Amino acid sequence: MIKRVKVAVVGVGNNTSALVQGLALYRDSGSLVGIRRPVIDGLGVGDIDVVAAFATSEEKIGRDLTEAIFLPPNNFPRLDCDLPSAGVPVTKGLVDASEVPRVAAALAGAEVLLYSAPSGRPATALAYAEAAHTAGVAFINTTADPVARDPRLLGRFEAAGLPLIGDDLASQFGTSVLHNALLRLLAERGLTLVSSYQVNLGGTEDFRNLVENPNTKKQSKLNALSDAASVEVAPLGYLPHLASQKVAHLNLEAQGWGETAVSLDVKLTVHDPSGAAGVNIDLIRLAASALRTGRGGYRAEAASLLKSPPGTAI
């Protein structure tokens, strides 16, 4: 019988809401809609339990996880599934590195720590990675803050036999994935790219945070593109009325045979947290499998699920 994966999450926002609700939905329904890999190393989508959660919002601390994921400013919709109490109270997250021992102690029983807090807080991301290292659990960084791209930290995780996976997840079907596919298609068909841009608009708290603290997010988006030198990534736009939806606009200008013009405009609308959960479900199982077999450090099999794996620009 497969041993279920015990996961701790940092951040009780929309991405965690999408993940927790999705786990309940797929476990109950047996549906495979929207699932890329039903089984990874023997682990199914329903073989995951969230056993701890950390947040800094006073309104969420102390609440059961299944209650906290619906509190404002979260705005991911309720999925059609039964969601009984998880029996997991949200724990106060760390504020500075001095609290690493407290968080490490709270990770007892967990195998994987999923860091899903807002981007733009590199010191916090590194502190949680230290807590994971101290507790002996795998660490997944879903943000653009450089963690797995830190060679010294990566080396320590590898030496300890602990997986360190990151940085910045590539959404299941998001702007970067679509943009890169279109750029590759142009090259494969022999067209010459002249210019390209992408614009991303969203209404989640993560979008609001990234507008105020863009930090390394733009570079991370460029890291995910095969022809980044000719691409411009516009600053993110925060529009509250979009709620958990993201609207992206892509433009590509190219030249074909005889230097004639080719122009392509694409609009993409997705629920951003769903795109994150659709990737996190694979990252969690990859990390757990690697931990159980003593394969520490970065896992190359996660590369296609990330925007900025080790070796890309910071």
C-alpha cells in the first residue's frame, strides 16, 4: 500500500485554496480532468495529505485550513466537492530567521514543505528553506525569489539527501508556457522573430503584491522564454474585479519568406491558482519520491514545471 505524502504549506492564499479543494475533489470523484500525470512513482493525485499550514494573516491563524482558504482576500471560487474540517489549524508563519527552529519543530511528520507565499520576500523564502533543511524535509519554492538558484544552499540540500526544487513554477497553462510554445513554433517553421511582448493582468493578492514588489518576477518570466532577447514583458497589472482570473495578451511580430510580415495576437484567460495547483501536484510527488529514495538537491525531472531552475539568471 502506498504511503501517503505528508505536505506542509507556507501561505494560505488562492494557490493553497485551489490545491486543497482540488485534492478533495479528485479524491472523491476519481476524475482525471485537468490531470497531466495521474500517477508519479506510484503516487496518485489523492495520495497527498496537508498536515501543516503557515500564514501571517491574523484572520487565518488558528483557523482550520479548510476554513481559512475561503477568508478574504482569497477569491478562488469554491469547487464542487465536500470539504470536511482538515483538523489542521493554521500556524503563525515566521517573521525573521530567528524563528527557524520553531517552524522546523512544527514540520515534524511532514515530508515536503511547499513554499507558496507571495514573491518578493527573498529573506523569508530562504528562512523557510533553512527550516526545511533543519527538519529534514524536501523544499519546493514556487516563487520567483532565488532559492534553488543559490549554489551554496543547493549543495547543502544535496549533501543532506534532501530535494530542493525551484524556482518559480510555470503554470499548467499560463502565459510563459503559451508564449514559449509560440516562439518555438516560429523558429521551427523558419520564421524570423522581429519583436514580441506579453501583458499580464490579474485580481489575486499575489498580483497586487507583485505590482508593488516586482523584484525578480520579470527576470523569471524571461528565463522561461526561448528567445527572451526579442521579448518585452510588461509590468504586471492588478485589477481586483478579475478576482482569481488572469488575462494575458501576447503579440508576436515576425517575417516569413521574402521578408513578408507575420503578426499574431493571442488572448488567454485562466484561473491563475488552478494553473499553480496543476503543477504543484506534480512537484509535490516528485519531491516526495526523491526524498524517499535519498536523491537530494535539484531534480532535473522538474525542469519543465519551473520558470527559473538552477543555472538561470537571478
